[in-house]
Amino acid sequence: MRYVLLRDDDTNAFTPVTCLERLYRPFLDRGLPVNLAVIPAVRTDAAQADGRPEGFLPAQPPAVPARVPVGQSRELIQYLRDNPGFHVVQHGCDHSFYEFDSPDPHEVAGRLAEGTHWLQQAGFAAPETFVAPYDKLSRASLAAVGRRFRVLSTGWFELRRLPWSWWPAYLWKKLAGKAHWRVGRTLLLSHPGCLLSRHRPRETMLAAVQHAVRSRPLTVLVTHWWEYFRAGRPEEEFIDVLHQTAAFLASTPDVRVLSFAELARSGLPRRQEWLAVTAPLASPSA
Ligand SMILES: [Zn+2]
């Protein structure tokens, strides 16, 4: 059996429900869970490394920089409530640049708690899974996430960033050539880069997804909803690849699509097979 988790990052108070509906109806109709990494209280001036506004913000964000809790979008909250195939996980706190790269344990613990607070205030259950913006976590952040969450989904792990107490488990994972591991009760999942990305060639995207899923027991597929819409207009060919992915996942007999919550609660982690991952880890992702 091959296990797949689909992770879509950056849903926030400004995300139009029409975008999520357009992208994910074929998944929902087939009973395939969609994990949404939701920004709890997005900064309206969130920017990339080069200073450009993040693509998940509206073209004309409010003139005065602020943080907008996801619960302020009643339409989005209602939509997610009406469609239980979406599973909300915590994506940072406000999506400041590298917000979980701080070495300060108090700061990062505060951001984790505040993000959880905003999600709960919007009516969601306390999240069990964490996704850091830009997949970037300091040693202090990794330790705090390990104390608070059942699952961490990120790009890859580096020894120099890990809490000292994680080193033996990490070294064992490296020696065994595994991509996924655990420390205490927390599952630590890596992913093979953003295969479903506007920066990848369309012609080979579906084949790359299929190869990733078939070549390892458990694959986290990462994508970003806003990449499928340029200036508000849908990128039809790219959306078509996503929908072909849904068809592939649903029609392949030995593939099972999971939510992170299911993974945390199932007996899977107690078995070794899903941990025996062969493929090397790939490049960073946004
Ligand atoms: Zn993000």
C-alpha cells in the first residue's frame, strides 16, 4: 500500500472559496482528503525574500498593515465547515518571513500558541499538525513543535538545526535512509519538493507526481492554491494537472490518501513499512 497526503499551503482570511472549490471539488467528490495549511492571522504586508508581496494576498491589500484572523472570513469558515473533506492544519502564525527561524524559545512558543488560538477562535479544533512558513524551523522551533504537535510536515531535516536530544533518532534515520521519522509522539515528515508548482514543467508534472507516489511508501504532495490563479484568472492547464492527480490517486488500487489527523491516529506509524523510504530528499520550497 502507498500512502499519500495532499498538503495545500497558505489558505488565509483573504482566500476566495471559489478558488478552493475550483481546485478541490474533484478530490472532495472522490472522498480524497485535502489538508489545508491555514495561516491563522495573516499579515497584510507579508512579503517574500525580495520584498514582493506574497501571492496569497489580494492584489490590493488594505493600505494599513495589519493581521487578519482567518475567522474574519465567515464565508471561508462556513465553506470549510460544509466540506469536511478539508482538514485544517496550522501554518505558522501570521506568515512573517521566516517567522519560525528565531532562536528565541519564548518567541516561537508564543507564536505557536497564538496561531492555535486564532484557529480555535475561528471554530476549528486545536490543530495536531504544524507546517512552518517556507518550511523553515530553528532548533528552538523544532523543540517547541515537538512538545505541542503530533505531526510536523516540512521539506527536509538538517542535523545542525535539530534539538540535541533528537540527534540519535536523526542519525538512525540517516543511516537507514528514511525520509520520515519520529521523536517521542511526534511524526516528522519530509516531502520531495513542490511537485505541483507553477515553476515546474506542465508536461512532466503528472508523471513526476506518479513517480513520487510509486517510489516510496508515504508521500506528502505540497502545493499552493494561489499559484493556480494569475491575476485572478485560473491557469487552466495547471488546474487540469491537479485534477488528473485526483483521478490518478482515486483510481490506483494500492494508493490510499490520508489526512494528517488520520496518519497521527492510525496504527501506521507503529509499522515499519511506511517509514522505509528510499528516495533522497529534494530542494527547499516556499
Ligand atoms: Zn506559506
